Amino acid sequence: MKGKLLFFMTFLLSLSGYAQTGLKGYVINSVTSDPVIGVQVTLQGQNRSVTTDAKGEFLFQSIAAGEDILAFNSPGINAKVQKVNILANRINEVGDVRVDVIEFAHNTALIGTIDADILGDDDDASQEISSTVILSNDVYLKQVAYQLSPGRFKARGYNQIYEQTYINGVTFNDQNRGVFNYAAIGALNDLTRNGNVVNYNNVNDFTFGSIGGTTDINMRASNYAKGGKVTLSYTNRNYYLRGMASYSTGLMDNGWAVTGAVGGRYSDEGNVDGTFYRNISYALAVEKQLDGGRHSISLTTFGSPVQRGQQGASFQEVYNLVGDNLYNPNWGYQDGKKRNARVVKAYDPTVILSHIWQINDKTNLTTGIGTHYGRYGGTALNWYNAPDPRPDYYRYLPSYYADSEDIYNKYTDLWRSNNTSVTQINWDELYHINALAAREGQESALYMVEERRSDLFETSLNSVLNTIIGRNHKLTAGIGLRHSRSKQFKTVDDLLGAAYVLDIDKFAERDFPGDGQTIQNDLNNPNKKAKEGDVFGYDFRLNINSANVWVQNQYTTRKIDFYYGTKLSYTDFYRDGKMKNGRYPTSSYGKGKTHTFIDYGLKAGLTYKISGRHFLTGNISYQTEAPLPNVAYISPRITDNTVDLESGKVLSMDINYIFSLPSLSGRIAVFQTNFYDQMKRSSYYHDAERTFVNHVLTGMNQVHRGFELGLDYKINNNWGVNFAGTVAQYYYSNNPDGTISYENGKEVDVEEKVYLNDYYIGGTPQIAGTIGVSYFYDFWFLNLNLNGFAQNYVDIAPIRRLASSYAGITPGTDEYDAYKHLTGQERYGSAATLDFSIGKILYLPNKHSINFNLSFNNILNRKNIKTGGYEQGRMDVTSANKFPSKYYYMQGFNCFLNTSYKF
């Protein structure tokens, strides 16, 4: 009995000593001795991590005594490791840890969010990069995300819906489209540069995760050191000028911290003719820490209203005729001034309230609620019983008249003469035609500009508990609640001199002559005369609710770390129509069917520590996901109809070898992701039925697999070499079911299998890489990178893979040759670009500094590199080239000059 009592007392004493053992230090700039914020400090032997605060301080509590290794990682520093000997029953002081801070343009983590001049809000209009915050310190990801972005490179081929973005612990991927709106934080780079990053679907401290990676941007006021920064930039991209200013009080003695920022971007005309950019931005963060920092309450608000003129894709024939692969069909002259028909107007004001509760030295609870109202609109030309106003309409091109040499030559000469009344939108002519019609008693617009709105009001709540259980176990659990209301409608933007536009369907009017009901867009307001600012055409709401609960467990041993996690989620959504459509009077108006889904996720991973510098890791995850409302409905503008909806499934796995030697570090990975039961909707004009159609694919499977390699070699203190590249395959792995819905209501929906098996997924190079040389001396920075792209394919049109499209065609005929051409898939040519950049930091007295960066992208001015494109939905088996693909090309030589003053 005495022996048991002695053992029990000894055990309690050991626990007491364990609880009182800690480690404390400060991370500072090796040159300026300023504190470095946001550095992740890890005790490798105990798998414990903390992040430095505004003072650069880090503190571990309740840790085990003994020898261990401290690892310091951040996108803004050169990674560093340091041995420590932790003594029991005391707070061990390691003092100042000096790190080399990287301040250079090509370290995109320091730029913060990839700027909107290389982002597009529309998939087809995005000229360079999928939206992402580049905060990763992974040797592969931090290189490819910036260097390969001009070629539209996507890591592992994943779409943006698989990249999750949080701000102050609150999720902000919208529930309708599934993506984060990066325009909401445009020109707020200084406030979005810090955060927690999860590479792919690895274990983390704030969310269950997603296969494309997750970022939690930290915009709490105490996250910023005291001081200010003013930045001025020039570029020849989508905007020319950018200005930003920010100031932070730092965490004051009274527990308050305040940070504010303003910014803006402007160009009267960008690098592409007819485009423009006008943007201002603001942010304010206030935080109060209570009870010695055990409680932190923060309020953050920001917004970035923007107007921008868009570039459109066009045909290779047009690019050849005008001699410019950056030709933009979206603009024309009006009264001698350029006017763009495709203008985006967006504003997404956001407010986030966050609370952090340090319950004890092992447990903390982070809770946040965020709300935002996103106003997004895009203008477009529309026309009624009048010729197509688009300058590159196929009937206005020489190829349409290939059988008549004289007419062919005439149109060729008109295009090559660069007569903008031919090559661009003729705005003056559109006004003139409307005026002539009015004189003849036709007051309804033949031509007009509409604005297609997709607004979103959304509120999200997230709460996450992190706790240490014993020496080797960490538990993370969280809940999330969300409500979204998406408003989908269009308004009359400009009647181009007409009095009104009659709210009827132009295709139904032609196909149902004399039928006054079927042609109506809203039977509750028949023959409505819509004027500027009025809603017309379609108007509906999507109401979306979701909830989830998840848990992750991490275990650490001397040689092996492993984790597992699970997630359970609930989603429901329904359509609420505000117009009673004449083609679908019983399914367009009022509240529709509520669609409900229960989904789950499982994940696990293991790290084998070969040594302190060599690791093998493996990760596997399986998740089911409710379909996005944005693609769930067949023809959402006019009816509540859907196919049989089911959750998609994603199975993903990877194996990585990671090494970190004194001069060489890197990662080698092999990955495979299988997508099952996915949905996709495409819309196009159907020539045979002479109406607009929606084509929904269901049960679609995809495979993404390949290799990744990232290397970083330090030759000496001045020279370094890095490489990042991937060899992959992304392809469709089955033949999904398809449903075609005709918006004129003349035909019933058609169901037919779509033959996609073994076609490649377009939109991103499947082989890509970059190799760079860097030089550093006396705070001069130079970088030279060679980038390569290959195996990029055009996005395919489902209608060209239907058996019915080629019924009756036999080998040996012209139609059979057309069939072979129409069912092939174009692969773009391989390409290479060269980039160069130079930067300098000048340190001034009183811890002030001036930083300038000058980067030159595509310095060989390669304008013949296709970065994206898509097949048309229209097709003609008697003339295979009648409806060719449309393409986007890489911009030519770009420069970016950035200067900043920190004080």
C-alpha cells in the first residue's frame, strides 16, 4: 500500500513539474532587430506550435523537459532550426532569435494577396491565376503559385472551390458558387499578408480542411506591429497605378490595438484595349485584450468597391486578321470615346467579430461571426429582332464567305484595315438603329445594355477548440453555421436612346407567334415596359443553410506523428422565384422544393521521421459534398426543375518525401485524387432548335494524378537556385449523363449520355515548371526565372460528344471527317517565358526603411502563348470549322514597380 501511495505521489509531482515547464523567446529581424510577427515556432519533438505576436514573442507552456529542436518558419523569413535544452519546473528563456527577413517582390507571401490585376471574377475572363493567397512556405507551392500563374497553372489541377479561405477564423467561401471573392480585399495587401496556411488537406488548427488547401488570414489589430507603411506602385497590366497606406498602434499597454488601411488602383485603359480599372479600398480593425490576454475581442471591417472593363475571348481567325492576340471584342467607340460592353461593378462590405479565449495554458477557444453583402453585377449587350452587334460574330468574318472569293476578300480587307466600325462594337450605329425604330413607332429597344446581378447576403459563425491532452495528444474540434441568400436577377442598364424594353423572351416570341402567354418573362406583369434601373428577364433567390461539426486528433511520438479526423455536415437550399415565367408557369414562381443533404468527411495522415532532416509523409481523405446551388438547377433563371441531385465524392491521397539539409531543401510528392458524381452546367445557343439551352452533366467522374518536385539550393550566402515543377494527368474517367433544357419551352428536356471518358480536363497546363537563380548582397535582391508550360487543353463542349449529334454519319464521307474533327480535343503548344526582378532595402534611422522592387515578366514579349480557351456549344457537321474555339492569350511584356516606406 505504501508503495502504491509513493508511486501515486511521485506521479502527481511529475505532472506538477510538467505543467510548470515552459519555453519563451523573441523572434527579431537580424538586421533591424525589429520583432517579426506571424512566425510559426515549432517544438519538433513534441509537435507543439505557436505563432509570434506583435512583439515577436513566443511562449510554450506545459511542455516536457529535455533536448528538443525549435523550428522557425514563415513565408517572410528564411527557415531556421535551433537546438534547445529544456529544464524542468521553470520557464526557459532562449532570448532573441535572429532570423533573416525576406523582402522581395517575387516572394508573393510578402506581397500578400495576389493582386486583382491578375485575377478575374469570371472563369473565362481570368487572364492569369486562380484566386489564392500565397502564404505557403512549401518549397514547391510558393514557387509555382506565382511564377506559373501567367499560364493559368492550378496546383494539382484543382478548381477554386477546393481552396478554402477564412478571415479571423470565419469561413468566407460563398455557399452559392463555392469560391472566395478576392476582390473583397483588393488593394489591402499589407493587412492580408499574415495568416495560417494548410497545404492541401493536411492537419491544421482551425478547420477540417479541403484538398486544395486552406488559408486563415489574420486581420486582428494586434497582429500588426506599431508603425505605418505607404506604398506606391506602377504596372502595365490591367491597372497602371496602385496606392496603399496603413498604420497600426500595435498592442498598447491598455490592451487596445487599432489598425487602419486605405488603398486604390486605377487605369483609364489597361494593357488590353478597352479595359479599365477603378478601385478604392478600406479596412479598420479594433481589438481589446482583457484579463492579461486571456480574452481577446476584435472587430474588423473592410471593403473594396471596384469597376473594371473586361477582356473577351475570340477566334484565331480574328486574332490573325487584326494581328493582335490581345484583341478585345468587348469595346467600341461612342462619340469618339472607347466604351466597354462588359463592365463589372462589385462591392462586398464585410464585418467580422471575433473572440479568443485562452481557457488555460493548454486550451483555447476561438469564436467568430462574419457577415457580408456582396453586390456583383456584369453588363452585357442584348438585342431583339435585330442583327447581332458583336464584331466577331461568325457571319461578319471572312471565313463565313469562303465560297465567294469576292466577298471573302472584301471582308478580309475590312478587318485588316483596322476600321473600328467593323472590328469593334459600333455603339453609334446601335443608337442610330434604336432612333430609326422609334421614328417608325417602335419605342421598345432593339439594342440595349443589361446588368446581370448576382448579389449575396451571407452570415457565418465558426467556433474552434484547441486543447493539449497529455504529452503527445492534441485535439482540435469545431462547429460551423451558415446562412446565405443569393439574389439572381438582371436590370436595364442602358436603353441606348430607346424608351423601354419589352419584357418578353425573344426566342419564344419567334417560336410561338400569337401566343401572348408563353412569351412572357413574368405573367404577373405581362408585357412590362422595363425602363432603366428596372428588373426584367428573370428574378429569383437561392436560400442556403448549412451546419457542420468536425474533430481532429494529432499524436506525436519520437519517430512517428499521425492524425485522423472526421466531419459531419448538413446542407439545404431552395429556389424562390419572383417571376412567373410563361414557359414554366407552375415551376418558376414562389418557393420551390427544399433539397437536403447529409455529408461526411474522413481524413488521416502519418509522418515518419527518418531523421531530423528527412521525413516521409502520407495523407488520405474521403469526403462527400452537397452540390453547389449554382449548378444544381437545370435552368435556374426560369424554373425550379433539377435532375436527381446527389452529393459528389472526393477521394484524395499523396505521399511526400521532405528533406531539409544545410544547403538543400525540397519536397518530392506523388498524388492522386478521384472525383465521383460531379455536376457541371454549360449554356449555349442551339442551332438546330434555334434557342438558348442549358446542358447539365451529372454523375461525372474525374482523375487528377501526378508528381510534384520542389527544390531550393543555397550555393553560398549570396547565390541560390530553386526549381519547382509537376508532371500530371487530369482527365474525365467516365461517360456522364446529360440533360438539355431549351429555354424557349418548345421542346421537352432531353436526356442523353455524354461521351467524355479519357478526354483531358482543360484550363491548366498538366506539365509545368520553373527554375530560378537568386542573388543577394547588401540587401540587393536579384531573381531570374525560366518558366515552362505544356499539355494544356481546350475546354470541351458536351454537345459535341453526343451520339445523336452524329446520327446517320458513315465512314468515308465529309460528315465523318467533320465528326472526327469535332470530337477531337485541341492541345495547345508548349511554351516558355523568362522573368527578371531586382529589389533593394534601405534601412534608415529610427527603424524606418525604404523598399523598392522592380519585376519584369515575360521579358521576351511572348504574345503567342495560349493560356485558355473553350469549344463553342454551336456546331455544324456539314462544316466542321464553322464554329471554332475561342481563346485567351498570355499578355506580353509586363513590368511592376513597387516602392514602399515603412515608419
